[in-house]
Amino acid sequence: MPRKVITIGHSPDADDAFMFYAMTQGKIPTGDLEIRHELQDIETLNQRCLRGELEVSAVSVHAYAYLADRYLLLPCGFSMGDRYGPIIVGREPRDPSSLRNATIAIPGELTTAFLVLRLYLDGRCNYIKISFDKILETVQSGNADAGLVIHEGQLTYEEHGLHLISDLGKWWYERTGLPLPLGANVVRRDLGADTIHQICQLLKESISYALAHENEALDYALQFGRGLTREEGRKFVRMYVNQRTLEAGPEERAAVERLLQDAYWGGILPRAPVIEYAE
């Protein structure tokens, strides 16, 4: 019997690479599924899923609001900030209230970071779109007043001579008492119940393997660390791949619902999505 080809999209970042290590490197069997991986930045993956191009993909939780009719959320694979998250940085310290009149470099309009920034600023935000890995240098050069930083830039911004203005994950926790759900993995509904179940199991096994073989998986993930030292890479991976990633429990699910509901009531989302998980 021919194997069924499943294309999985994820970002070329240390945390995603760590999460998918066992699956990409043949550490776990994939049965009758032939898994193909495509690495692209998260905003590109968001846009591809809007077109239904990928069977499985990492996406922003923000983007899921526009994907729920075609995709289910996988109950594992979440990246959540536990009192930390995307940060806003500038060339000098400044009062967060001044950001309403600033031009902020953002990594994409469908990123969760941008959704939370809009909640933080009550919807008022002047911004320019920049590739996520160019935001620090954009702020450093003066082409933006501030930058919305995701991925490893959360650990390295000081090396660029920049200052922390606000940590949106900390702000979100103070507002809600919940972790901040940033990234998720989704599976296309039309794959059918059996295949969806297989994919759920494979992703959970891959995350479990990486957590149990941290040094081995970290060796692989650091290829995607963009200048992180080994210990910085370990810190970054642990921030976003942990027990919350392994299984979305009641608190994690409540956080997803609260974020998207707040965005709807804040006028950021046109409708409140129906949140459904593949079980």
C-alpha cells in the first residue's frame, strides 16, 4: 500500500526544531504516513493555511481565528509564555504610554504578538511590517521607534543596544492570571478521523522524545538558533517547549479562549471563533 503523504509546516526556529526533532530525524516510526516538512516563517505559514495548502502546520493562535472552519487545533504543540512573551524594545527607555504615537516594527499582522500589542494599546497602533529576524536592526537603525520582538530576539535584544519597554506576556498574566498562548499546531479537517488521530499521536510522541532526550534534541535545534549560545538556546527552548506544550489542559485551553474572546470584544477580530480540538 502506498504511504499517505502529510506535509507539515513549521518555522525554522530552535523551539519548533526541538519539537519536531524526533519526527524529522527518524527517531519515531510514522506508520503508513510519509511526513514531509516545510520550514517557513510563521507569518508565511499563517497565510498558507488561510489558503488550506498544508495538511498540518504551526500557526499563530491569532491566525487560528480565521482558520477554524478548515482546521482543528491539535491538543499538543502549543507555545505559551508563562509570565513572559513577545517584548517591545526601543533605542532608549520610554514610557509604554508613548507607544500610541510611535511607529512599531511588527513581524506580521496575523502573529499573536501583534494581536496582543493591539490589546495592550487599546487597538491604536502605528506599525510597519518587517521580517521577524530584521526587527532588532530596524529599531537599531532608527527606521522604527520601537520593535515587537518574537523568537530568540527576546533573549538577545540587549546585544543590539536596545532597551525593554514592555513584556507582553507579563502584562497578559497580570491582566488575566493565565499563560499567553502564542503558537499552536493545526490539522486540516478533511484528513479524516483516523489520520488526524495518527498525527496527534505522532506530534505528542515527538515532543515527549525531545523532552526526554533534551541534549540530543538541542544539538539539532541549535542549527536554527541564529546566534544563540548553547545555554541561551536551552533557555529559549525550555521557555516554549515544556509540559504545556505536551498537553493542553484546562488552563491552557482557557487561555486560548480568553485571548480570542478578548480580541473579539476589543474589536480586533470580526467574529468569535468556535475553538475545536482534535482529540
